[in-house]
Amino acid sequence: MTYINNFGDVGPGDVAVAGGKGVGLGGLVQAGLPVPPGFVLNTAAYTDFVEANHLEAGIQELAAVSLQASPQDYEDASTRIRDLFAAGTMPAAIAAELGAAYGRLGNADTAVAVRSSATAEDLASASFAGQQESYLNVVGMEALAGAVTDCWASLWTARAMAYRAREGIGPDAVRLAVVVQRMVDAEAAGVMFTANPANGRRDQLVISAAWGLGESVVSGTVSTDDVVIEAGTGRVLSRRTADKEVMTVYADHGTREQPVPAGRRREPVLDDGAAAGLAGYGTRIAEHFGAPQDIEWARAGGEFFILQSRPVTALPEPEADTPDTWPVPYPHGMYFRASIVEQLPDPLSPLFADLIDGSVSRSLRALLAEAVGKNVIREDDVGLPTINGYAYYYYRNAGMWRVMGRSPAAVRALIRGEAHMGVAGWRDFSHPRYEKVIQEWSAKPVGELSGEELLAGVQALLDAGTVYYTAVQSIIPLAATSEISFRTYYDKLVRRDGDPPALTFLLGYDSEPIRAEKSLYDLAAWARGVRGLAPAILKESTGSLAESQQTGFPPAGMDPAIWQPWHARLRDHLGRFGHAVYNLDFATPVPADDPSALLETLKFYLRGQGNDPHERQLLSAARREDETSRVTARLGRGRRAAFLRLLRWAQSAAPIREDALADVGLAWPLLRRMLFELGRRLVDSGVIAEPADVFWLRQGELRSAVEFGLAGPGAPAVTITGADRPVRAGAVAERKMLWRGQARAAAPQLLPESRWMERAFGSMMPAGPQDQSGDIIKGAGASSGQVTAPARVLSGPQDFAQMVPGDVLVARITTPAWTSLFAMASAVVTDVGGPLSHSSIVAREYGIPAVLGTGVATQRLTTGQRIRVDGDAGTVTIERPDEPAGP
């Protein structure tokens, strides 16, 4: 039996023999990196030790700890298993080979590091770093044999067993090899990541360095210098030099800590040249392994040594720096994040940004031409440009003054329903016209359209949607005016002590978001009545269910006989309501494309949770009618007539507003199918890597690809390179990286940022000021009540699965497509919105508090943080652990 493997003989396929750490060292040696000499005592030695000492049965019995067991249960099992190893005797054959290999590293007093190398460690799929033990400055054969046995026993530490249980790795599936390396008398040491773990950037390396041995850096017990380096050039991008109070050094046995000499505490461990040299090794290592690496290094005598390398796990997608300046593209104008921009809370995808700017400009000019006269708005007066990726309404100063001079005419047109505005214009012109355009393009098989036809269809559908949204904007002020008028009249001239708030008279009506909620609830109620269906759905992952809904095939193991009717009913629901947008940017899927977000709420209802929306609506309607009868009975003829006239106006306007908003995305499922068809063809032509990358092209690039013939119905499968390539290689990845950095920014509501702009227009904006500090965040109280609960900060539908019933939903904005989450939320808090926004209307129907338009909630709050939402005061209070809980 051969128990020893030299590093140079260990290949990528030898994890079962040498463990993850051993394989990593083997790759480093083979790549010609400076690795201290050493060897691997392979897993056969572990197996033979366990067999010779008859430990296997005891280990398996003790290690069979339930995943739900307490930490103490794991500790108890670990102690008993490690006692078994301590009582064992190393077989003579193993001791002989270990002694011979040790002798080849120097002499009987050579100091070595002894490190565990498990067969389920240092893999790209999971990080087991720190789960087993390492021993430094081990001197002599007797100490080495003891350290090896301790390493074997450390396979069964409590933390290692608990981690493997969570990862689904059984106790019979792991073995341990041991790495033995000659110690480096390090003057400095640390770790290096070949990708930046803070922002995911693969073109940046991060080095942490300290004086002395590196074990204290790995364990986090000392402060480190941190240096960020550009991978391609070795240029130092940033550095932080710590006050390094202690360092780890050799002791007679093992290691010890000692104070850093005063003159070196604030001295950089690595100057720029040394950092660049180390980064060069890091780049070579990452290229050799083909993946970002977490590297331990040491420096002795001015030379670097690589002690080990493992794949970096859980690395975030790369993102650019978050912008902190907001330069405007055109001077002599004002920029607002309001109106349609409220439906665009995130940076725009490049293709949507290019297409929507012209579409909005054309739509606004056409509408205003009808409302205030031709030539009042000129071509460059309005637009929807992006600043740091965020959309802004742009009005050139001269054009704004011309429009304001005609505003009385515009108000008259709005009230009379002229220029296709108002409720009549929406009902009789805008909505039918939008449906007509969709029907015309739906009649054309997407797969048979040419690239030019697909582009034309995308533009036509987007333009139709933009024209529709422009008309919907004229309904919003009518709904707001109706509610404000009724509320003012009621509060000042009707309401007495003991009377309900004005909003009581506006609840209990149907609107498209409420109808969608009731449809979802009814689907869950039906499923609970089908034998075996609800448990089968709840057992499946949401991703699997969503995929099956798209493919038409049931998840593996689910009975097709019960799944098929479910599939059909969910398809019908999505056919009616699946066009609701989470975000107007067509890069974001709608429920019809990906029902994952809806499935989370369906599962909530399937578990029997949540309130019956039919019953809730009936109760609200009954209370509304009772209170109306009670109040009108005491009013005189004149006040009763005014009260009822204003009430009926407000009651009719709000649901129409919700109906109109819910259909903004009516064209989005078809529009997205067209874009994905273009994307699939461009993948076949080698232009992009996957169909969804089409959203990250610029309009000119997509048009060039179409004109080049790369997006026809039978586009050839070719690879385009060099000057003929319509999209620069790497452009899509760079744009995604830029978008992720921009998404972390808090876009100002008004630009240019100035005191007079804030004074003049700040109160009109849908979000509050972003300079709020302290534990109280102010917004607009939009639905009454007080709740104290954990925050749940969600950035979009991709996060919906994280929603926990009873948490406070915190988001930048909630559109009608977010309504399904209101059933689970105890309250709602948004960055954008007001007392008359969608969020407020739906929150009132659900009877949960809402504070909207805070401007900063998603920036200031974190998931799990306990907060008190006061919908009456319009405040969100961050609760500290030592504070008493609110109501």
C-alpha cells in the first residue's frame, strides 16, 4: 500500500485520494508556482486507521445526528468520536511511510504545517474552509503522528458535521487526507482573492496582509492591510493600512501572538511593487484553475510562497462602482423622476432605454399638441433620457414655460375628456386602440417573422403601450382630485366625533388587482379540494413548478392526472392577469413569462394561510353602505346631495385608475416573445451568449445585426468575429456589471440638485428627501394602523420567494403585479408613492398600514430589522434591541 502522494503527482481527478486541499496544491506545483515542499498522506491512510482500530461502526452511529438537532447534540457526538481517534493506534505501515516522507523534507527537527484535506472540501460547489483543523510548527515524528491523528479526528468536529448535514452530505461519504508542508519562516503572510468579494469584479484582486504567520489572518484575529489591485496592470486601486497591534510567530511548540514593534504597526506590509508581484501570481493561479481563487500566501526573504488555493464560493455577480455624481446630459432643463418613471424604479436595460426615450417623446408631444395646441411643444422640449441608468422626465426650460402658459386649456381638455384624455378618452379610445395593435401583431406567428418585422413589431407595441400610459396619466389626477375633494368636504363639513375616516366610504370595490387576487385565491381553494394536489404542489420547488407551467409537462413524480387541470387553470389565470408588470422595463419578466412570484402566494393560500378576499370585500362593502346610510340620514338636503355627489365621483374614479394601470403591460408578453425570438436567432449566429442578452444590446447594435441578416427566420449558425461583429465581445457582461453598480444608487428625484428646485417642486415628487437620518424615517401615511414586525426588503420579483408572512414589505415601489404579496405582508413601506398611489389603495383594501414615498427605506432598512410602521403618522421607526416593542 502506498500512503504518500507527492504534490506534483496529484491531479484534478484525485479529490477522493488527496482531498480538496491536496488537489489544489498539486495544481499549483504543476503550474510552476512557488509552493513550499511537502506531500499528501492520502485517504487510504485514514481508511486503514479507522479499519485497524474498528472505528467505523461507532463513527456512523454517533455521526447520525438529525439536521434539527441542537448545537450541543453535535458537540456531544463530536467529543465521543474524537475520543475514539485519540484512543487509536497508527498502523506501523502508515507510520513508516509517513516517517520516510517527513525525512525527505529535511531532518528530524524540520518544522512542518499539518493541514486537513477532506474529500468534500475546497470545491467550487461549497465552501468547507475552516471546518477541519490545521496544526503549525509541528516538529519531530512523534508530534507529526499526533497532529495527523488529530487532523483525522477533526473530520468530525461539531461544525463540520452540522455543515455537511445542511449540505446533504452523509457521514459515510467523506474521508480525510492530510497535507504536510515544510513551514515558511514568514515575515509577512495573508490571503488573496483573485476576484473582489465585495463587488464581484473579476478584474480586481484583493490582498489582506499582516506581519508574521498567516494563521491569524485566516482566523480573523488580527487587523490586516487591505489592497485592491487591477488584474490586468497590477495597478493599486485602493489600500487601507491598518494599525497592526499583534502578530503570530513561532513558539517552541506551535505558535503564539506577540506585539508588533511600534515602528511597524502602521507601516504597509506590502508596497505597491510587492502587491503587484503577488497579484501576478494570483492571476496565473486563477487562469490555471479556470475560476476565481482564495489563496493563502507567505513572504520570507523577500520571496512569495503559495501555501494553498481553493475556489471562491458564493461570489456575487460583478458590479461597477456605485455612482455618486449625477451630471445632466442636456443643460437648460429640468429632470424629474415622476409619472411613468415611478414604474421604472431601477436602472434601465440598454435596449429599453434606447427605445423608450423616443417613444415617450413622441407620445407626449402628440398628447400635448391636442391638449394645448400644435407647435407649443417642439421636438427637443421633452424626453426620457437616462442618468446613471435611471430614467428621468426631461423638460427644456423654454418648452415648460410655453406649456405652463397654455395650462388652463389643458385642464379644460382634461375635464371634458378631449384629446383622448380622462376616463372617456381611456375607455373609448386609448384602451381599444392598444388592444387593436396587440391583436394585429398577435395574428402574426412570431417564428415566421423576419428580423425587420420583429423589430417593427417591438417598436409598434412599445409605442402603443407608451401612448396608452400617457392617456392613463390623465386619469390619475382625476382620481386624486375626486378623493381629495370628497375627503376635504367630509372632514370639514360632515364628520363628527365617532364617525369613521373618509377612506371607509371608498373601500370594498372591485378593481383589476383585486380581481387578480380573488382569482389566485380561488385557484388555491379549488386545488385544496382536489385529492393529493395541494400536497404535491407544496412539495415541489417553486422553480420546478414555474418551469413545468412553461413546458406543459408535470414535474417529475407528480401524477399527470391531477397536474393537468391545475396547469390549465393557472394558464387561464395568467392569460387574464399575467401581463401585470413589476417594472415597465421589458427586461423584467411578467407573470405570464415566469409565474414564480405568483406561485409563492399560491403556496401561502394552499397552506390555508391568509384571509378570504371575497369575505374581506363583502365586509368592507357592508360597512361602507351602513356608514353611508347612517351619515346621510342626519344630513340636510343640500349637504346630503353634495356629499353623495362627491362620494360617487371618488368611488368610481379610484377603481378605474387601478384598472387602467393594471393594463399598461398588456403588450408586454407578446413584446417579450418577439425580443426572445430575436435573441434566440442572435445566439445561433454567435452574436450573444443567451437569448435574454438581447435586452443588453443597444438599439443600433440590434438593428445592425438584423440588417446584417443575423436574425432572419432561418439565420445560419455562424460565429461572427472581428470587424464584422455587431456587438463588441464582452459588452453585454460590462453593461450588466455597470447596471448592478447603478442599482445600488439612490437616484435624486430632481436634477439639477439645487435648493430652489427642491423648494419649487419637492412637494410634488412621489418620494421624500434622501438626506433623512436617525431612527425615524418619514413618508406619507397612506393606510392607517400601526404594526411592529421585521422588515423584508425586496428589490423585485426575483426576491418574492424570500417574503415571510407577517413581515413588512419594503420596496422601491409596488405596481399592480406586486399585489399578491400584500396578502402576506403585515404592512407596506416604499421609497416611491403617495396617499393616492396604487400601493395605498390596495393596502387599504387589505387593511394593513402603509407608509409610502419615504425616499430612503430600501437604503436605510435591512431584512430582519425590526421596525414600527405607523400609517397614521406616516413614520417608520427602527427599533433598537433595548427598546420596548411597539403595538
